[in-house]
Amino acid sequence: MTLTLDEVRDAIVARENPTLTMAEVELHATTVHRILELKQQHGVVILGHNYMEPLVYGLSEKIEQGDSLGLSRSAAETEAEFIIFNGVRFMAETAKILSPEKRVLIADREAGCSLADNFGATEVRQIRAAHPGVPVMIYVNSYAEAKAECDVCCTSANAAHIAMALPGDELIFVPDLFFAQNLEEELQGHKRVIYPGQGNGGHGAVCEVHEQFTLDDIRAVRNGFDIPPGHPTRRLYVHWECRPEVLREADFYGSTTQISNDIAQHVAAGSLERAFIASECELTSNLMEEFPTVQFWTACSVRCSHMARITLEKILPILEAIDAGDDLQQWEVDLPPKVIEAAAAPIQRMMELSAAS
């Protein structure tokens, strides 16, 4: 069924997203309409990471929305020839690794990640050489060449489980330093976690978004937004990638999906009226739309500069090129077959270990 501009505009307005003004809707409705029209016409799958701004996130159907690994799984399951991944480059790479026969496209190939950009295959080899025989677990927020050097991948949702499933009483975790420290606390007494910078001459990386949240910030949020610890209907959420002392202050910490699921459970039980999420502000923007009964507070200045590179104006030309049968090389994610094969192994092992939980 053909979409009309009025139908698209009305659908955006009906979403009642508190972060979208009518001026923004009017300004971008024509572009959104054309994207959705071409998406439908050519059967293109548009995957939307939950850090995308609401108008970009809304280009994706519910089953096309989520976190990086969930979206890559969706890419592997779809029969569509063209997949546009609205996220950053390492995410699109993971989708390509899991679906090498499909054409994976990203609106801006310069959309990087402070974790992936600052830690590569060379650094993995260095820390592995310093600890021979110790299994290496790499955060999925990494490029394919780095994954290819590791034994298993993990996400922020399954890291502890994957770590415990690995052989031996120690493991190497790369590259996120704060995540490594949080994992170290989680596994205390069970596993020794080795990570870059522990006197081994290596260096890791941190998330440019989550490193901005300090303990003083979180305590100020509690006081300013009246979210005291243990309140029955007010909760402070923190992402796994934040500093350890920030996690300790939280009412709940986890991955973006775990945070969203916890909110959904409390909303269903009628036990959540107010929440703050120490993460990328567009995550909160999208949750505001999904859970309109909750009063969300957000640090609206805390944005991922890389995620923000993915815009409506950059997405439309991809679909226009597909429509015209033009060359897609400037947007296509292409990896050498040897890298795909090597990087697929730790991802598949993660999925096998996760399925066994």
C-alpha cells in the first residue's frame, strides 16, 4: 500500500514523542515520507539502533529496532537483499560478518566509536602475547580485524555469563577499561580479569559518552530530580560502560536492552513513575515515546558524536541510488573473506555460549 505524505506526517505526530516539535515534523516529513516510500518499494530493511535520534529511529519497524547484536541477528534472519544499518560502523560490520551474502549499507562510513577506534588487532596481539594461553574475550563494540584475533565476543548483557563459561580461572577482556573494571567486580572470587593498562604496558579505551558520567553527577541527579536510593517508583539507571563507582550508585545497571526491559517490567507492574538513564540521551528520547507514563530525565548534552552522523539527509541518497540502480560503493560495508571468516568464529562462540545459559 502506497504511503502518502499526510499519512506519514500524521503517524509521526501520533507518536507524541515529547522531544519532537511540530516545526521539526514539518521540516523533515517530506524526507521521511520519501525514505519510507522507497524502503517499501524495494523491500529494504532499515535497522535502527536505539541511540538514533527519534525521526531516524522511527524509520525502522519495531522488529528492526534494538541494540547492536540484536540488530545483527535481525540482519542474518532477513531475506532482504539490501540492509541499511542506522548505527555506527562496527555494528554494520558485525551484520556483514553474520550475513556475508547480503549488501550491508551505512549512511556514513566515518561513523566510528571511541572504543573501536582506539583499540585494534595490534593491541589484541600485544596483550595476548603478554599472557599466553589465557582466553581473550572482546566486547562486540570493536572492528572486525580486532574480533578476528580473539577467542570469543561478548555484549554488555552477556559478558559475565560468557566469562564464566570460558576455561580456566582467568581471562583477558578488551578493550573497554571501565567495563573491564565492572566485570572484575562482578566476577570477584571466581575469575581473574586481565585488561589493558594493568601494568602490562597496554592501553585500552573508554566510551566517550559513558565516561562523562561521574559519581558527583549521579548524586546530583538523585538530589535534583528527587530519585532517592530504594524509592519504590523512581529509579536511576546506569549503563555497564560507566565508571565502577557510578554503577555502585545505580538502582539498576546493564545493557541498553536490559535497561529497557527493566523499565517495561516496572511499567507493567505500575511501579515506575520517574527515571533517569546515564547513557546516550537519544536512548532516553526513544524510551520517552515507548513509555509515555514515565517521567524521564536526561542529560541532553551527552550525545555520541558518531551516532549523530547518521541523519535523514544521508540515508535518503542510499535509497535513491538503489532506486536508480546506481553504484552503492560509498555506503557499502565490505570486508575481506578471511576477516569475515576469522571474526565470525568468536561471534558464533558467543552465541553458542549464550544459548546454553
